[in-house]
Amino acid sequence: QGTDGIRSEVSLTSSEAMDLTPQEVFLKLGLITEEFMEIYAYAHVKQLILEEKARTGDSIVVGWDPRNPKGNFNSAVVSGIRKAGANALTLGVIPTPLVPMYMLYKNALAGFMVTASHNPKDQNGIKTFCSFRGLKPLPENDVTLTRAVLKVNPSTLSKLSLKGKRIDSRREA
């Protein structure tokens, strides 16, 4: 975890990474893949459920910047949320502050902004917002999330069905 989420160069696939998990691709090659984004969102939501801070069917807000026009990374985050059992309230291309503002408005339990902020356009990333006043995670939350991300088995995750709903909330937001 960095000062504000995770940001790095992106790769839809990497020939160098054939024997690596998405987590290892990030740690060893410094690349974020679609699978890593799905794992990251899934791990965060499952951790909230495990800690009884969220329940299946609760809402998680998701927005993104325009750097991913095909939507691969955005869709991966939404998929991770839904596989964890939460509903993804999607906002589309928005400024980052709208995620925590809409979270507070909807009383959502968490939020993700898919963005690398001011980093170059060949990079992407994800920022996480917590339910308490839409703030960023504390350092101990980052440690817990990192451990949860590392524990996810990518082949098991790929077989999970989508449990939660995708709800287009752009107009309301």
C-alpha cells in the first residue's frame, strides 16, 4: 500500500508472468493486472464481512477515471465486489471526491476509485475509502487488507459466481 492506495504500470497479460499469481506479478514485476484488481476488491469486501463491518448485499461505491476506456480494470473491481457478495454502486467516470461523498449519501460501507491520480497514463491503481466519514484506511487497515489480498487464491476466485448486483448510480450521484 502506498500513501493513497496502489498505483503502478498496468498489464492485461504478461508473457513474463505465466507462472506467477496476480499478487506475485504486482510484487515481483510491479505490474497491476485485471486479476489483481479483482482480487484487491474481493479481499477488501470479504475482510469487511469477516470483521462483521459489512454483510452480504451491502453496497460498495465504485468510480473511475477515463484512463481505462475499455473498462477492463473497472469491470474487474466491480466483479470482485460482486463475487464477495456486495452490491456495486457504479458511478462511471467521475472526480475522486465523489466516491466518499456518494458513500456518505447512500450510507455505503466502502468505496473504490479506480485511478492512478496524477501518475502517467500507462499506469492505473485503486484508492479505498472506509465507511467512517469516507476516510482513507488507517495503516493497520492497510496491513490487514494486504494480508487478505495475499491470501486470495486466484483460481478459486475465478470460479466464484457473481452474487451481488451491479447498480448504475451515475445519474443519482
